[in-house]
Amino acid sequence: MAWFLGLGITGVVLLALSLIFDGVLEGVLDGALDGALGGVLDGWLSLPVVAGFMSMTGFTGAIVLGSGWSGPGGAAGAGVLAGAGAGWLTYRLSRALMRDQTAVTPTADDLLGTPGKVVTAIPADGFGEVLLHLGGQPLKCAARSAEPVARGTRVWVAAVPTSTSVVVRPADG
């Protein structure tokens, strides 16, 4: 039983190390085996998959052996089956998480034509501030205009010279 418990604890420690060092140890298992097999085991030799397999194999073997359901051979077989299931689930979950993509990040071009409101008056020869909404989030930008614009005036973005400044024109003019 000590062998099974040792295998289970080693798997948990390996999983903790892979989480703590977040990818630093990931290349440990990518060497000769994966290169020799032409990428067939890509993802299957990741540390979380191996750790899940090891810990489930060890703990299941210890449970089966300790309960008296079977001897060491049967406990090892049950452990390997449970470990293979845990490894497969870990592999599938990690693949699903890697495929999860976020929405496209807004760019400066997305500000063109955006309506906004002047929060700091814009003088004829200087900068003021406008409050815009981009992707549902408020965005305060420095703003210039060809003509003075009073605080509270509704405006449209006519140009985006930098990522933090815009050129606006009054919405009603």
C-alpha cells in the first residue's frame, strides 16, 4: 500500500509544482519521446495529465488494496484504469481551456464615429476631455476640436490621432 500512496502523493506534488511554476517545467516531458513519435503524444505528456494519472492511479490502488477487494495486481489494474480516466479528463479539460478565445480587443479605429459627451470644455487652441463608450465601457480621452466646445455638449469622434486622444465635432453641427 505504501507504493500506491507514494505514487498518489507524488502525482499531487507534481500537479502542485506544475501549477506553481506555471509552464516552467512543461518542457521536461517534451523531449525525445514526443520528438521521436512525431507529435502523436502532444498534450498527453503535459505535467497536469501525467500528475492526474499518477495521483489517481496511486490513490485508487491504495483504496482497492486497503479495502481488501483485490490483491496488488488487481489494485494496480483498477488504479491504471482510474488513472487513465483522470488523465483523459485532464487532457480534454486543458484542450477546452486552450480553445477558449476572448472577443477581439477594440482598436483606435473602433472609436471613429463614436458618440460622446464633453466633460472638460475644449478650447479652440487646446485640449479638453470627452467621455466615450467603447465596448460597453466608459473611456475618457483627451479631445481637440476645430471650434470651441462647451462642457456637456454631445460630440462625434472624427479622428483618432493617438490611443489617448481624439478629434471631435459637435453632434448637432
